[in-house]
Amino acid sequence: MMMMMTMIMIMTTTTMMMMMMMMMMILMMMMMMMMMMMMMMMMMMMMMMMMMMILMMMMMMMMMMMMMMMMMMMMMMMMMMMMMMMMMMMMIIIISLKSEYGL
């Protein structure tokens, strides 16, 4: 009888231990999965951030290029205007000289 009792006790304890071990294993697996998921999410976020940064940089570069082009165009226009003004002045001076001295 005592032997039986001890046997049952040992069996129950072992089964309990096994169950506990299994539970722990499952928990560990779940934790690992969660960690992996978190890591993946973090990686994805980082990648997205990097992509966004690159896109922003590209946009900034494009904007800068556009601004430079606009500035160049403005400068060209100003130069053209100045040239036109100079030509007009020269024409006026020549005409006035002609009318004055009758060349």
C-alpha cells in the first residue's frame, strides 16, 4: 500500500512537473514569437523611416534644383531687360544726336 501511494505520488509529481515544463515551454515559445514580431515591426518601422527620409531628401533636392532654375531664369530675364534698356538708351542717344547735329 505504501509503495502504491509513493508510486502515485511520484507519478503525479512527475506529471505535474511535465505539465509545468510544457506550459513553460509554450510560454517561452510565445514570448519568443512576440519578441520576433516586435523585432520585425521595429525593423519595418526603421525601413519605413529610412525610406521616408530618403524621399524627403529627394524632394528637398528637387525643390532646391527648381529654386536654382528659377533664380537662373530670373537672372537671365534681368540681363535681357538690362540689355534691352541699354539698347533703347543707345537708340535714343543716337536719335537725339542725329536730330541735334542733323547727321
